Amino acid sequence: MNRLRLRRAVVVAGAGAALLLTAQPAGAAPTDTVFPIPIAVAGFTPPGFPAAAAGHVVASTDPEMPGVTRFTARALCCFFVHWRNHSTGAADTVFVNHTDAGYSSADARTGSGPVVATVTASTGSPGYPIVTVLPGAGGWMVP
């Protein structure tokens, strides 16, 4: 009878040790997801010269701020991100504007789960239209 108890204890202890050694760390690091499809725009600058720009948008998430996504792009001035959370059905549009730090950034309460988004350009200044030639797009998981 004692051998059976000892054998069970060894099996349970071994299984526990195996779980501890193979477990992932509890605190995950913030994650940046670069949209695989960049946004491309064309238009006119305020002096009236033709211009074009393209850039990738980054969706950043942090487990310490669940349900929040920060959208950032360095090559673009102002753009809209149209997102949808496939777990909750929530959807919205966030306007990302240029900051003094030299990049465009905005936070959105997307909720946790798989989220997809498309990116389009703003219309530009009056008299100097900007059009979206290629809308950006991407998907990521929000903690």
C-alpha cells in the first residue's frame, strides 16, 4: 500500500514539475503589429504641387491596458482607422492626427479579441484634395 502511495506522489510531483518547466511566462510584453498592407495616398500640397505618400500603420497593444489599441504611423500626417472586433461585434472609426513628436498616433477602445482594420486618408486641406490610392489593412489580437 505504501508503494502505491509513493508511486502516485512521484507521478503527481513529476507532472507538476513538467507543467512548471513548460509554462509560458504570466506577464506578456506589449505587442506591435505592422499592417501587412500599407496605405498609399496621392494629392496636392498647399503650394499646389502634386505629392504622394505611403506608409505602414502599426497597431500596438499592452496586456496592462486590456482592450486598448494604439495606432501609429510615421510617414503619414492624418488618417482614419476603421476597425471591427470580431469577438464583440464592436466597430468604430478613430482619427489619427500628426503630433509634435513627429509621428501620428491615437488610442482606440477596441475591446479584447481578434480585431481587423482598414486605413484611409483624410480629405486634405480645402482646395488641396487627398485621395486614398490603396487602403491599408491588417489584423491583430487585443489582450
